[in-house]
Amino acid sequence: MTMPESTVKVALGDRSYDILIKPGVLREIGARLSRLGFSRQAALVTNPVTARLYAPTVKRSLSKAGFNALTVTIPDGERSKTLRSAGVILDRLAAARFERQSVLLALGGGVIGDLAGFAAAIYARGIPFIQLPTTLVAQVDSSVGGKTGVNLPVGKNLVGAFHQPRQVLIDPNTLRTLPQREWVAGLAEVIKYGVIADEQFFTYLERHISEIRRLAPEPVLRIITRSCEIKAAVVAEDEWESDRRRILNFGHTIGHALETLGGYHRLIHGEAVAIGMVQEAALACSLGLCTAEVVSRLRAVVLAAGLPADLPRVTFQQLWGAMQHDKKVALGRVYCVLPEHIGRVVILPLDEGSVRQWLTAQSLRRVSSRMSRRRRGGKT
Ligand code: NAD
Ligand code: GLY
């Protein structure tokens, strides 16, 4: 029996490309690069984890197709997403006399994809690169759409470039080695697509979340494909994020603030986004934009996915202060993506008074439910 596969097109004129989602595709990289017409020189950028798990397969396939592959291994983790690491990659490319017909391959999660994509964007004013994403976050989000970049000590993703990959090759089998916490965190971005663009997809997630959590192949292929379709459509409409693309930031205004407040240690990105989505929906409800049912459906699916939904203890000053540092702040105003119903969102500026009022009401509700649990003799 042949394993199912799917292809999604990102329609961007002469920068268009395909996303191929196919179990086992890492074994076909060499042949696919040959078909795309690349010269025989390739660089594989990866980290020690993905190098150990998947570089041998990729390198075997490259060498079978006659490619001469250089491997650049960058230390694991967000802390490596720096200008310094980009410099390491650029030096290795220059030493190997990389040309514009050579190709760079990003094998790993979002950190490697963003970093290697950025190096490809700036080396020789741009060389082609292929995304080989190995985390769920990377497969449904970061490998698609051409946002590449690195962090600065003062903030995430502050240096970067739009540089579209030539192709995205997704092997869902790689998700089987992903730590459970990373896998579940990626589900936050999947749920996000349902809220921002597709109620039917959201309903599918509500019904199938336990099979998805068990990594059943058919639902996994389906959620990756639908997420990529939604992202591809949004990017095709607004490649440079002048307007519509901003809807992809649903959950990220509060999510990024929580990541910053936790020093990027306590919550990983997807967990922060999960809390951010539920809380931004609650905020939308308090502003009269959506019904309480939207909040309760979202909260239920987030919890069923194994993600957190509740705000950790933060004061209004802390949260509002961290929200001011977000990239989504424009002319001093904090913009937030807010649901009107499942499948449709609006982008609105937030005013300090309503956020304060909403957070105060949240805190009061939390105190009162803790007190009633205590009265019932339950644990707090
Ligand atoms: P990550 O790249 O740090 O990967 C998470 C962990 O999983 C790492 O330890 C990694 O080594 C490990 N790993 C990767 N693949 C594995 C596999 N198959 N098996 C076992 N372990 C594996 O984190 P991430 O969540 O993939 O990406 C987060 C990054 O992506 C952030 O830097 C974020 O800013 C960026 N991002 C970018 C975009 C974009 O549009 N460019 C969108 C979303 C996120
Ligand atoms: N991850 C948000 C974007 O690509 O625009």
C-alpha cells in the first residue's frame, strides 16, 4: 500500500513553490533536488539532534544523486538563533565557494529553518534554500511563507528578511521522535488556523484530537495539509505582512508577552500561544466581539490537546508592559487579533482601560473559584 501524500502550492508569481507532505520524503531529497535543476553543491544546516536522527538519511540520498554535501551543525536551541550562528554558516559557505546555483537545506525545527533561511537570504544577496522541517511548529508554520531571521539580545526575530524557500519537503514520520511537549506545543498553531480561517477544520480538531495526539497517520497528514493550505493562502494574499498576514498572529500578542515575562524558559512558544489564544478570545468576549461559546470551545480543544489555557499569575502592569514590546505595536498602539466567531477574526487596537478591566475581572473570577473549591474541600 502506498502511503498517502499531499501537495500544497504557495502561489507567489515567480517565487511560487510547492509544499510536499509525504512520509519518507527525506529519502528522496537528492532526486528531488536534481529535478529542480540544482548544481551538485549543497549545504545541510542542522543541529546535533536532527543531525543524529535524520542527516544520515538526507546525506545518503544526496550522495546517491551525485551531490557534494557540506554539513553545518549549529548548537541546539533558541539561543543559537543569532547573528553569530548566521556568521558561522556564511563562513562555511564562502570557504566551500558556494555559488548562486548551489542550494542550502534547512533540516530541523523553526530555529534551524529561520536561521538557515536567513543565511540563504543574505549570502551572495540570496541563494536558494529548501526547508526540511522536523517539528510540528516548523511543518505547519515556520517553514512556509519566507519569514527568516535571528534574535537580538533585546528581542526575538528583530533581524531578518523575507526569503521564500524553493520547496518545503515535509516528512511527518519525523514527528515520531519529537519530545511529547514539543509535539503538543505545535498543536497550538494548528488550532490557531481553525479559529482564524476555517470553522469546519476547528470542528474536525474537536472531534479527532485524541487520535491526533496519538499521532495517527491519516489525521496527522490531514492537519499538516490543512494548516499549510491556510498559511499558503494567507501568505499569497499578503506576502510582506502589510495587512491580512497579521491574522497569523492570533494568540501571539498575549503569548509573546507571557514568553517574555517567563524569560523564554517557563513556557515554550506553542504553550504561550495556547494561553494567548484562549485569553485573547476571552478579551474579545469581554469587548462584546464574540460569544462566550467561542471561548469555551477554544478552551476545551486547547485543554484536550494537552495545552495550558489559563494565565499564570501576572499583574496588569507586567502584562501590559510586555505587550508594548511586541513587534505588532504600531505607532504606540498594541494591535491584537480577536475572534468574532470560530473561523473569523478581526485586528483591532487595544485600549489600556479595557485590558485592565478584563484582567481585573479574570483575577476576581480566579479568586472566587479558588475560594469555592476550598469551601467544597477540594485541592487548590
Ligand atoms: P526548535 O527548532 O527549537 O525545535 C524544538 C526542539 O526539538 C529542539 O530541541 C530540536 O532540536 C528538537 N527537534 C527538532 N526536530 C526533532 C525531531 N524530529 N525529533 C526530535 N527532536 C527534534 O523549535 P520549534 O518549535 O520548531 O521552532 C521555534 C522557532 O521557530 C522559534 O525561533 C520561532 O521564532 C520560530 N518560528 C518562526 C516562524 C516563521 O514564520 N518563520 C513561525 C513560527 C515560529
Ligand atoms: N508565523 C507568522 C507568519 O509567518 O506570518
